Amino acid sequence: MSKAVMAVLCAAYLFLASTVAVLLWRAGAGWGAGTAGLIATMAACFALHNLIGRAVEGGALRGELERLRQAHRLLADHVEATQDALESLEERLNAEADTRTQALTDEVHMLEVLVARMSESMTAAPRMAGQPSAGAYGGRPDPRTSALLDTVREALAENRVDLYLQPVVSLPQRRTVFYESFSRLRDGDGRVLMPAEYLRVAEPEGLVSAIDNLLLFRCVQIVRRLAKTDRRVGIFCNISLASLGDEVFFPQFLEFLSQNKDLAGALIFELGQNAYGDRGSLEARNMAKLADLGFRFSLDKVTDLDLDFADLSRADVKFLKIGADVILSQLVEIDGRMALASLPDVQASDYAALTRRYGVEVIAEKVEAERQVVDILELEIGYGQGHLFGEPRAIKDSILAETDPPADFMQGALRRAHGGR
């Protein structure tokens, strides 16, 4: 109750008590009786006020309690409805997770089957009787070559094949937008074998196809893993002419990719400029089939800048990887303007714009120094790759284990490389 209301009530009680006292005095009861009447009337008024106040407060309290009970009932109903909704949501999420897990399991199984069949299709070219093996000298095998070949075979047999990823960044922001994948072998002591070291002995023995297709297998699974974390990046994955031309492996791999077209935006198949030029009609048709599914291509190890860009566009080649030193060494001054030695009619800064008109982006690779970045930006090149932006890093073992191929993949490849022994 407010102070103003209380003051008005006190004044009213005092007025009533004063009236009673005056009436008693006029009735001849005297001043003493009048004073007693005043006090008694005031006491009665305040007692009545307290009784009325308690009654009002009790009624208000009971109303408040009833409102609290109603609110509690509503809250309990809402909690129950929310619990039911959460249980229903949990059931749906579990069902969706089971569905996604089963789908991913099916994909992995299909890839295992495809890679296993690929290993069955790989046959090493039989050597002519009496023909010395690679690296032989004086009619006898080179001991160092034989030792390295044994190391490569052992690494493949024991699945010591690591996947490395190197970032490809946008310029000038240097934000990672792609990764390039590489394969590395490890010997029994954990030493990493670089491609330049093992390829010279692996190629004659028919082992490169096994390495290439293992890399392809793992790239697909890494793309799947990145997609689960909603990372909007693409991976360049090398694909060999042997894979494109294999009449057993490729049709089944194409069928798998046709069922997973969502990979098309993130998986970019890459082959060297020389390999692209060496394509036969079968490899070209198979590239076209991948392009029909939405997959893109990249050419790396580009040394000849005078390319048929219309042909690249028709083949869905969307990226050219040119070494920074290669393109910068082509810069020459002609009639007071900077041009490219192999394309003297094209101003150097217009080369990237020329390729873009055909839907092809230039990536300057093997960028090692900041000065190269300045020169590359002057050429309007939009992407860079090299140790300056990040070295190739190995995928963690726990993640790599999820991308392991079927157990008999490497063993099958090795048996066939040995000519079935």
C-alpha cells in the first residue's frame, strides 16, 4: 500500500475518532470519556484495517499461488512437449547418421572392389628372355638398383605409402582454396623416398600404376572427409594415362563417380602436359566421360606456354600449373613492352587474361621467394603454390588409416609386377 493511501486512511480514522470523542463530550460524559472514546475508536479502526489488509493480502496470495500453479502446469506441458520433440529429433538424427554411415561404407566397399580389380588388371610387361632388368650393367643387375627396388616393393607390401597435401592459395590474399596431393614411400627405417628416387626403378617393374591408383583411392576418401567438415576446398589428384586407358578399371571407376557426382566440385584430376599430349583416342574419350559428370582437369609441369586453349576448353581443362621460374624466364622486352618469348604477340600481363577467356586459370607453382610473388601479381596470375605458401604435409596416421585400400591390393600388384610369381 502506498504512503499517500496510508496517510488518507489515517486521517479518516482520526476524523472518525475525533467525532466520537466530541459526541461523548456533548452527551455530558466529560473530557476523560471523550479521550477514552478517541483512543478506543482509533484502536478499533486500526484493528479493522489490519483485518481487512490481511484478508486482501490472503486473497492476493491465493490468486498468486493459483497463477503459479497454472504457470507450473504450462511449463511442465512445455517441458514434456520439448522432451518428446528432442527424442523424436534424436531418432531422426540417429537414422540419418546410420544412413550416411551405411552410404559411406558402401562407397568405401565399392572403391575397394574397384581398386582390387585394378590391381588384377595390372600386368607387368614381360621381359624378353635374357634381357637385363632396369639398371643392369655388364649383363648383371645393379646392386644399388636392386636394393632400391626391394625397398619399394617392401614399402608397397607393408602399405608404407603416405599421402601429402600442399596448399594452393589465392593471390594476393594467400587464402588456401585447393590442395595438391602427393604420394611418398617410406623405407623400413622411416626414411621418406622422394618420387625422383623411386620412380626410376618402379616404372620398369609396373609399380607406378599401383602407386597412382592408391593415391587416387585416398584422394576420393579425403575429399569425402573434407566434405563432412564442410570445408570448401578442392584437391588436385594425379591420374595416369594407364588409369585412363585401363579397360577394366576405368569403366567401373566411372560408374562409381557417376553415383557420386557431388565429388565433382572438389576433385580435380591432374596430368602432366606431356602426358596430355600423348593421349590416345581411348584416354581422350575417357576424359570426356569424366567431364560429362562435371569433373575438371588440370595440366601440371607446363613448359610450353603456346597452347591450344580452345582444345583445352573442349577437354574441360580448367587449370594450368606453370613453374614460377618457367614463366618468369619467358619475360622479354619487345618494342618497349613486356612479352613472353614463346608468345611474342601477347603482352605478358595479358597471358592469364587470355587463358581465362577459355575458362582456364593459371597457377604459378614452385613459388619459393617473395620477389617471385611480386612478379607473378604483375602478370595478373590469381593462384600460387610452392614452399613459400606451405610445404607438403603428411596426413595424420589416424586419418590415413581410414583411407587404406583393401588388404590384398598391394600384394596383388606386387605379384603381377613379379610376373605372377
